[in-house]
Amino acid sequence: MAKIVIIGLGSGGFPASLAIRRTDPDAHITIIERRSYDMYSPCGMPFAIEGIISLDKLRFSLPEDKQTTKLLEHEAQSINPAEKSIAVKSLRTGEIITIQYDSLIIATGAQPLIPPIKGAKENLDKGVFTLHDLESAHRIMEYAGNSKRAVVVGAGPIGLEIAVALKERGLDVAVVEMLPYALPRALDKDMAKLVEQSLEDRQIKLIMKKMVSSINGPPVESVTVGEETIETDMVILAAGVKANIDLAKNAGIEIGRWGIKTNSRMETSIKGIYAVGDCIETVSLINHRPTVMQLSSAAYRQGIVAGTNAAGGYDTYEGALGTYVSLIGNLEVGATGFTGDFAESSGYMIISGKARGKNKPEYYPGSKDITVKIIADARTGRILGGQVVGEEGAGARINVISLAIKSGMGVYSLSQTEMAYCPMVAESYDVLNKAADFAVRKLEKGR
Amino acid sequence: MAKIVIIGLGSGGFPASLAIRRTDPDAHITIIERRSYDMYSPCGMPFAIEGIISLDKLRFSLPEDKQTTKLLEHEAQSINPAEKSIAVKSLRTGEIITIQYDSLIIATGAQPLIPPIKGAKENLDKGVFTLHDLESAHRIMEYAGNSKRAVVVGAGPIGLEIAVALKERGLDVAVVEMLPYALPRALDKDMAKLVEQSLEDRQIKLIMKKMVSSINGPPVESVTVGEETIETDMVILAAGVKANIDLAKNAGIEIGRWGIKTNSRMETSIKGIYAVGDCIETVSLINHRPTVMQLSSAAYRQGIVAGTNAAGGYDTYEGALGTYVSLIGNLEVGATGFTGDFAESSGYMIISGKARGKNKPEYYPGSKDITVKIIADARTGRILGGQVVGEEGAGARINVISLAIKSGMGVYSLSQTEMAYCPMVAESYDVLNKAADFAVRKLEKGR
């Protein structure tokens, strides 16, 4: 009977456990998790902070299984690949036990970066917060209840979702971003403008191309941004995350620039040890270069692949596109593949097609603006990326572009793709087809 | 200066006019249309009957253009290909004029089939109706206002949308369908059951595998269905449409089994004469055999292709999938490609994968059931069709499957496709991926 251990029960570890069970019904699975509860939905936390759903609802349980041992409130201390064993510490009792494995899946995730801001570490959890688990969400909600002003560091998806959430709770909110525009990993500047406009319409202050140099307190009373002092009661650090690699590194597993290195079967440099999710470095499905893609959907697929392989099956992970959607206020923001800027910095000559339209005919109830941008290789027309911003249907359209990139499709084929029409649901000629048409015309002009 | 004539201003003729203008800014365009108004949205009519939008809102105008002559209330009587001329009759004055063309686009559409039911023709527009233009929609609404009961003949999308509309207006409604289940061209029986259940929940009576043999009246007071007599005040015939081919046929243009024959440039058997939309026979994008696909989205693309070619450009239409969505009550119903039954009758050995899930996590506001079915070739895994039924997101997912079929993708690739996740918008592992996973497992078992 195979003994398979999973370290970390999240978007990678959970599907791994399902895939193991499917591949080998007899395998014994041990799951090691630091939390005192099974699972939760990290991406739901900003909406819980906003009050749309209760924080409790974000918790859910792994289905019970006699062949599975769950060690909650346990921490993997070290891996001994030679012995195929793990030293595991009970966070309740301090006791350390040794667990043997035939296969091991590392799904240790990532943790928030604490930027080198004076006063950040000192005031952590006392006016300065990161959002990284349910407890931290709870602390933010509690502190926000007694605060009038908040500064969010970082205009990525999580930073912006939290900014909206705190604004909706009645706080004055400012967002400080080092880079020149919002969502710089997902969007180009022209598309980011749509998001920025909507945030400004909500009276959220955006301070771009600036860094917070110090957080002043305790108690936190202001931040210094360049020459300016901004009064605030609390600071949320949403400046990205870093992969949790120490456990793997100390076991001698090869680490890349972004995280634990894996092959296409999600196996690390040590045979029988797999790694998935936010702790790994993956490859881009577009140019097959190493990249980091800390998204739940990617972790899920990686988990399936690792679980299948760890249990003696065969599956591969081809690489990540970074297909993503976020709800920022009333705007769905979707992106996949390369932004125009990133594509150019990766050596591509690009064209793009952009169209603004409605998700359904203007005269039907629920008709909303939607803007689609498609980025493609200027010589071949091959689609490299897509961005969609609108009140409804951005995620739906980004999935179509995601599949188009995956299949190696060019803009002409995308423009010809048959999209379903019904006035209550969609336009007769979708804005996505139109954006592709515009890209086709640029391609033809270039020839 | 090229003279281009378009006969019929609808989902095919309209984009043709845009494409002509784009390809040749100097071309003179003449549009011949029987209606007294520019354009309208036929697919919106059931929702106008229901009262969701006003019938007036379905009308809209072609943008003005000095180089375009619109002949409303005019009917093309005959085409003389040798002379490159058309005899056109003014429906207002009866006057007949001759119009010369360099290129001609036939977009004459289709008209409702009147099934050979005793009493159908005799009572037309007097208790028996078809829905084929705004005037007919108006007549149905008026008659329904004085009716208590309605029988709809045909359980296709239009029949079911009208059935729901009349039910919502307070009538008792029964639907009679010759075939064994609802939406037989779009769905397999198992998926149709979901739609039928929802209609039955609305107290709409479904009578399957039966034909109406006579409509009794005037005034219409009942229909005879087999042995049964069903009392009714009105009957809606929604038993399909037939292509308007007479004009083309009389001009000597080749006609196929389903409509006017065209090549991949949308050109008919006579050089310089193109045809698009509901009046043509097209080819299936899956097996490249002749088929009929009377959908607005297909017509739109065909219109672009014909317009571009008619104006001296070059574009091709690859064939149709029949990607479709409909809103039947509170259910979005989407379909693309072949149904399982149709695939089998076309010679394919098939597998299918079906998954039921939620459009977004269960604990988030707006979480709704959704069921996805994928049909694939049993030997190669190549996707042949998809069906999605749910309160929200069916159209969005059917577009992804549509693109997967177009790109020749197999179920394994579809299962690996990265779909965007955000709890407010989508599940972390989409039901579409799951359906593909199930199909993959059947494929593997078969090997």
C-alpha cells in the first residue's frame, strides 16, 4: 500500500488528494496542515471583508476517507529524502513525529512579501496588516471597524479588492503603487485606465509611481510617500507574495528564480517528491520560459497532475497562461497570457485589437459596457494575450481567449469563432469577435 | 465605381453592407428591403411578447451613408444574371424599376414553415400565428390579450421562448412536439430533460412525440392531438423555417437540399452573385458536409465574407458549428456542434463527459446550478459537440466549447484549459473542466 504525503491543504494539495484517491483507491494519504481547520477560500477574503459574505462561509471540509489521515495544526519541519521521511511537529503539543512516505507532494504555498518600509515589521498586526489567512482577515475587519482611513500598498488584484472592501465599509482609502498603473501584471496601461477611473469614481485615491518610505507610529497615524505625509489609521500590505521554499531548499531540492523547480510531471529534482501551487516555478505556456503563476486555477491543475503521478499514474502539466479574473468594485477584470508590455519585453513584435461594446444589445435589461483587448504576434497573428474589463462577462470572454492561446490560434481564427447569440444573453456579434477583427486588419496592413 | 446590391436587410445583409464600405469606400450600395423600416432584432421578439422589453425597442436604423441607397418597401422580383440587373417592385406604388449591379448579395432569409395541419392555413392570423416579423409579434400580443389558452406547435428554441412568454402573460400553455424531447436539434435527451423539468415547473404542458392533426374553428377553439382534443384560443406555429430560395432559383442559381448553394467565399453558382444567412445551405465545420444553420451569428460572419468579396476583397467562411444560446424561462440553454445522437447518426463512435456543478462557489451570492455535457470522438478524443444548461453562464461556456471544436481540440486539452477563477465570478475548477475530465476518463478506459 503506497504511502503518499501532502504538505499543505490548499488549491494544490486538495485536488492532489482527489487525484491520488482516483488513481490508487488503496493508497494511504497523509495531509499535513498548519491550520486548525481543513480548507478555506483565500480569494473570497476581500469579499468577506467587504461584508458580501460571512468569513465563516469561506471554510469547508475535505470529504472524510478512512484511508486519509489529516494532521491539522501540524508543521513539516524537515524532509529527509534519503530516508523518505518527514519530521512533523504538532503545533498543539510541540511533539515531533516522523512520517514515512513513498511519494511526497509539497504544496506549501506562498506568504505575503513585507516590503522594506520603515515601521512595517514593527507595527505588523498593530495597524499594519497582510491578508494571508482567515485570522488575518478577521484582524483587518476588526481594526477597520475602529478606523477612518486606510492606505493599501500595492495595486494588484488583492490590493484593489481590499481597497474597495474598506471603502465600502466607510473608510477613506488610498492605494500606493510603485509601478505606473493599476494591475500592471495583468493589464496594459490603456486597459488599466478603465479600472483606475472606476476606483476614482468610488473616491478611492490612487497614488502611482510612488513608494511608501515609512509607516509612522505606533499607533499607526500616517505614511510617508515621497515628500507627502498621508494620515491613516491602518496600512494593508498587498505588495505580492513569495513562495514558501525553505522546506524544499533545506532538503536539497533545486530552487529556481521564482520557486521550487518542477518538470512537466510536477516532480522536483528529487525523484518521488512533487511540488505544486504557489511555492513552485512553472513555465509559460506561450514561450515555455520559467515563470511564476500564483493562481488557484493553475494550482488546481498542477495538483491533479502531481496527485496522479505520485499515485503511479501518468499526467503532465503543460504550463501556465495566468488566466485570471477579479471583481474590483462593479468591474470584472480578466486577463490571460502576456500583456502587450510583457510580450514586447520578451522579444515579440506585437499588434493589438481593441473593441468596446456591450455584453448584450443596448436595449435589453442588463446591457453593460465591456472592453476587450487582444495582443498578437505582429508577423504570424498568433494570439499572445487578452484583457477584458466590464461589469459583466469579462471572465467569460477571457476563458475563450485562454483557450485560443492554448490552441495556438491566430487572430483570424478567433475573429471567425462562432459565439452564441441571444439578446437576453449576448450580442449578435460579440465584442470579442470585433476586437479580433481589428487585430486582423492591423495584421493585414503590416503585410 | 462598383455598384453592389444587397437583397434583404437583416443579420446577413447588414454586416455585408459594413464590409463592402470597409473594403471599397467608393462603392455604391443599394439595399432592397420589403419592410418599411430599416432593421429589427428577430430573436428579441419572444421577450417583447413576454413584456420584458418593448417591441419598438427592437427596431434600429442603419447608419446613414451618401453612397448607400436604401429601398424600403421594395421587393426584388427577378434577377437577370446575363444583364446583371434586378427587377424591383415598389410595394407602395406597384412601380417596377430595373437596377444594375456589378455584384449582388442575396440575403432573403427564411420564412416559417406552415405544417400540413388541417385548419392551419385557413385560420392564419385569425387565431393561428407564426412569429416572423414585428407585425406578427404585435398580432400575437394583441390576440393573447384576449385569450386564456395557447398551444405552441414545436419545442425548438422559438417555440419554447414563446411558450414561456405566453405563460408569463397569464395564458395556459401547451407545447406539442413531434420528436421525443425538447430542443432536439440542440440537445440530447438527458440534457433536454433539464429544460423540460423547468417548463413543467412553470405549469407549461409538454406533449411529446405527438402531432397536431387539426386546428378546429374558426374561431379557433381547440386542436386535435392524436385521440385527444385540447381546448385553446390560439395556436402558434413554431415548427421551423424554410429558406427563401425562389428568387435565386428562378435566376438559375444552384440550390442544394437546404438552401442556396455557396462556396467558401459565399459565392453562388453564378459568378458575382453571393448569398448569406437563412436562405443558404452551408457546410458543417466538423465534417464539412452540407447543412443548414439558420442562426444570426453565422449569418453575420457570412455577411462580412460576402461583403468583402463582393467589393473586391478576399475572405472565406469556413463553415458553421451552430453555436447557440437561448433563454427559456430562467434557464440559459447553450449548444454547439453535434449532439450525441446526431454524431452517431453521422457515423461517429462517441464518448461523452457530463458534470453538474455551480457557476460560482455555492456559498457566494448568485451561485446557480449548471450542467455541462461534452461529446467527443471515441477513438481520438476530438470534441464534436457541447451542451450547457443552467441559470447563468451557459452561453459563456458554450463559446469556449465552440472555440475548442473550431481549433480541433481533444477532450484532454480542454480539460487542461485554464479557466479564470474568482469566487464572485467563477468556481476555482470549472464544471466545464470537470465535464472534460470525465470524458478523458472514458477515453482512457476505452483504450
